[in-house]
Amino acid sequence: MRFSTSLRTHPAVLAMPFIGLFFFYVFLTSTRRIEHLIDLPWAAQAASYAVHAPVPMAAAAAAGLTAVEATRLRALGTWDSGAVRPTWRIAVNPVLITVVSLSTLTAGVMAGGLWVVGVLPDLYALHLMGIVVVLLTAHAVIGFVVGRRLHALYSAPLVSVVAFMGISFPLGTDSFWAHHITGAINWWGSARPIRLP
């Protein structure tokens, strides 16, 4: 399938306005108490504060949407052309479109958090965005593989719930190893900063 056709029919592109509105709502509700970061502005802290809520939702959406796309491609008979095109080339477009769509929305939330605090992104904030892109890519690949084996009716909710719970559950714990192996992004400096005279 051509890239332009994939772009028109991909579930991530079709769902992007709805996910974007939801992310905007999450941004508005999660940045209401961001004013204490303005006292000691640090770009990485503001960026992590802004994206720690939407990243589990973005990973769940990436897994679920690629599972739907894999099932749709199977129903169209795309996998039957395996002798002509390798399967990894068939999977690249759907995964790439999903990752770019959801990374763009997450980057918008991060940019909004930086704008509210009034700082420019630094190297640490860009590293954080790189981690988000890798995390979304991993969950999109997992969703695609599961969606190719199971029908989207079962695979999309399954991978979405597992991805969301797997990333958001460690955020409620103090276990640093769980944060690292799941990709959970807690906001840096969760203790209230000390005001300097």
C-alpha cells in the first residue's frame, strides 16, 4: 500500500483530532498547578511535568491503533503478498504513521508546558522527547505484532489496557527499577522547590 493511501486510511490519522482534544484537556487540567515551577524554571522539569500524564495514554493508543491497522491489513490480504514484499516493509508504514502522529501530539503537550513556564527546551528536554518516541515505537510494534495474530476486536483493547497499566502503575510507586523497565516518566523534582530569597 502506498504511503499516501496509508496516510489517508490509517486509524491513527483518523483518531488524531479526538486524541488531540483529549490531550489538550489533559494539558489544561494537569498544568493548573504548574506555577510553582515558574519560580525555579528548568526545562527538563517543566517538560517531564507536562508529559508524565499523556505518555501512558499515548503508548496505549499507539499499541491499540497499530493492532487495528494490522488486522485491517490482514483483512485486505496484504500479508498474502509476502513473496513480493517482505513483511517488515509492510509493517513500517503503519508503525511510522502511528509513532509520528502520537509523537507530534505529545511534543505539543511538552511545548505547551515549556511555554507556560516560560523556558526554552534544553538538551535534557530533547532527550526526554527521544525517550517518548522510542517508547511509542516499542508499543506500536507490539500492538502491530499482536494485531496481526489476533483480531482487532480482542487485540486492540488488550494491548491498550496492558500498555496503559504497565506504564502508569509504576508512577504510583517509589520503585525506580519499575520506572526504568516500563518507561514510566515521572516528573523530575516532584518535591516542591525551595524559594530563594
